[in-house]
Amino acid sequence: MIVIDKNSFLALVNNDADSTIMRHVRGSSAKVFVAKSISVEATLHCIGADGLESIRRVTGRIKETGLNVVLALDDLDAAAVDAYDRFGEGNHPASRLTMSDCVAYALAKSLGAKLVSATT
């Protein structure tokens, strides 16, 4: 199992062959998960860059790749908020983690999965 962050989600949606996530997924049978809040945030990013047509592109890539989109659960939300409180940008001097980073971390931890980020 693999959980991806927002930047990896964007790379997957944009079919970036050189991205970290594509190297992890290519030829792998591992299930790939993303939190719904991350997919929504990334889709909004795409809309800002490419307009509303990007919604169809994102939805198509999710289906095409078999990506599993997970709705947040109360315990996942609490774990993400806790991680952000401890390590989020502005809350910890040595960290620049966004809330999306913390959601991805919490989802990976809850699933016992590997977290693949753009920097992994």
C-alpha cells in the first residue's frame, strides 16, 4: 500500500513520467491511496491553471490509474490536526509541513502504508 501527498497526486494526474510516484507505481501491484481533501485541493490547483476542463481530466486519471480516494474519518482528522499542531508550518521552527502533508501522513499511518511524497 502506498499513500501519496498533493504533489505526488498532481504528478500522477499530469502523467509526469519522471516523478517519484510514477517510479513507485510503474510495474507495481501496490494499491495507491490519497485523502479526499488532498484530491480536492489538487483539483482546485488544476482548475486555477487549466480551467474547469481539468475536473474531467483529474476524474479520468483517478479512474484510469485505479487510485483509491479515501474520505477522512474523525480519527484521521484528529491525527492530521495533531501532526500539524506539532510539525506544521508556523507551528514548529524546523518544519514547513502543510496541512495536506499532515493529512497524507495521518492516512499513511492509519493504513500502515508507505508515504510517497514528491521528495521521497
